[in-house]
Amino acid sequence: PETITIQELANRMSERGVDVIRLLMKQGALHKITDVIDADTAQLVAEELGHTVKRVAESDVEEGLFDMPDAEDALESRPPVVTIMGHVDHGKTSLLDAIRQANVVAGEAGGITQHIGAYQVTAPNGAPITFIDTPGHAAFTAMRARGAKVTDIVILVVAADDGVMPQTIEAIHHAKAAEVPLIVAINKIDKPDAKPERVRTELLQHEVQTETFGGETLEVEVSAKEKLNLDKLLDAIILQSEVLDLKANPERSAEGTVIEARLDKGRGPVATVLVQRGTLHIGDIIVAGSQWGRVRALLDDKGAVCPSAGPSFPVEILGFSGTPEAGDRVAVVESEARAREITEYRERQRREKLVARGGGARTSLTDMMS
Ligand code: GDP
Ligand code: MG
């Protein structure tokens, strides 16, 4: 059944908690500010205090915000979104940097100038690939825990001189649980003690069957240091994405996920968002977690302004009123009123959970006494 804490009920009515408690006391029930009462009691209290009550279910507030189906013929191919995982020191950062640098057009002013948490590169066949630049299992699991699925393909980096290690196995489990296919990048093959065959054998023991061994997992021997076979790795990603037949409808209001967000001194809240469906435009009203805003500017991974961003495109968004959190899902809504309704509702939910856990009890009591 629906419930609410007395503190939250008081907040929503802009009444003092003590007045709610006094009223309940008159009806013979002794309560603390942190107690939870049912919706019917709450409605009686509210009406007693002269408020009109509109009961709104969660499903109503968030209704239609995400995952509304698209017509099959509205779907178009979209670039793959790739995350790099693997054991510490096996070369995740080096590989990401090498791929990005190899892709910088010769003579491009300043090379990589602006750097956001995700970037696009071009495969040898001209197709774009989006890399999420947050190697680390923590980020991956955090996003999954929030219901955000951003990755289409995981690149599993295994150092050829070190082999399968605990975080390698962890990454395999993450990818399996998320049902995301792996491509193995056997790294550091420039090293004299590199043993790529040993890596394949060890992977087999963890149910990763590489192509060489007759399995379905693509593997590429690379060297991030010597920039060897990076093109082959990009080719493998394109091949895998063709198998996955990745599609999205670009002609609808945008949905996406916050990859990272921070408060910039000059520009205010800045969020890197991966657009996953639809197209995001300047002027759109967006919600993310308990924050909302009107898109004031969109910047691509090189810091260049762009008027819009379609599926699989990572962009920096300026215009949020507060800083959202990594993993928050982003949606475009039709009006500021709707954005407020959704974010205020979520904020209430968040506070309620805090109070229920006892986190807000102390301040609530102080409020009540003052
Ligand atoms: P991460 O912890 O997985 O991000 O690993 P890093 O990218 O920080 O690399 C760890 C170390 O391995 C660094 O000293 C790199 O210079 C080195 N390294 C990375 N890739 C290669 C490679 O292909 N060959 C060699 N010889 N060293 C590499
Ligand atoms: Mg690193």
C-alpha cells in the first residue's frame, strides 16, 4: 500500500510536522515525525488542515518518459557504443589514448583539445564508433545498477605478458550478466615475453572461446605502445556491431544517459550525455534524475558546438539547473511544468527514502521544534 512519512506529508503541505502530529494525537494516535502513515490517513490529515488532495501514483508521473516503442520502419542503423575493461595495468588507458590519437586528423589544430567522457572515432571503413572513456568496472556496474545500459560491446584488454587476472574474470562476468558481447584485445604483444596463445587458453577456462579456437569471440593482438593492429581492432568492432544490427529511431524526442557531470565555475552544470534514441536539440527541455534544464548549448567531443545530437552520439550539455549524476537517464519532456513535476516528484522520493532510513530524522526534529 502507499505510505508517506509524517515529515514528508508536512513538507508537501508546507505545514509544520508538529501540527500534523497534534492532529493525529487528537484522533488518538501517538506518532513520531519519522513514522510512516498510510495514504488514506494522510489524505484525512491533509483535508483536515484545509488542503485539497490529489493522489498521484508513480506510474502517472513517470508515464511515457522512457522506452516508448518505435515503429520498426522508423529504426535506422546507429554506431556501436564501446567500453574498455580489464585488469589494472593491462593497458586500458593506453589503448583508449592510442585509438584516439591514431584517429586525430593530421594537422588538426592542437590535436585533442577538449576531452569529454566519451568520444567518437572513425573505423577504416568510415563508420563511426563511440568509446566511453570511463574504463573501470565500478562505473560500469554503477550504471547497470541504475538500469542504464549504455554499452553495446565490451573490449576486454588482457596483457599478453600477464594473462588472465582477477579483474579480467570480473569483467567477463559483468559482460555476461549484462549480455554484452566481448571482443578480446590481447595487448602488449610488442613485449619479448608476450604469450598470446596462453591468454587464449586461459580465456577458454573462463568460457570465452576465441575465434582462433573455433569460438565466436573476436580477438585481436594489439600493442597500445607501438600502435600495432589498432585498425584491426576497429574493424572487429564494426564486424561485431553488424552482427548485433544496432538500430535506433533518430526522429523522436531524445533519450540518453549521463556519462559524467560536474559543476563548472564559469558554465554551470555540465553533463556529458550519450544520446541513445532520438535526436537532442538546442532548446529541448530535459530531465535527468532530480535535475532538469533547457539545452543551452551542445558540444561534441572536440569542444565544437553542434545544433543537435543523434543516437550513439556523445555530447556535453549546458543548461541544467543542477548537476545530475553519472548513470541518470535523460529524457526530453514537452514543457517546463512537466519537467518540474517529474523532478520534484523524484526529489520527494529521494527525501522520503532518506527520512525512512533515519538520515533526515535529526534535522526534521530540529525543524519541528523551531
Ligand atoms: P590500465 O591500468 O589498464 O589503464 O593500464 P595503463 O594504460 O595505465 O598501462 C599500464 C602500463 O602498461 C603503462 O606503463 C603502459 O605504458 C604500459 N603499456 C600499456 N600498453 C602497452 C603495450 O602495448 N606495450 C607495452 N610494452 N607496454 C604497454
Ligand atoms: Mg587506466
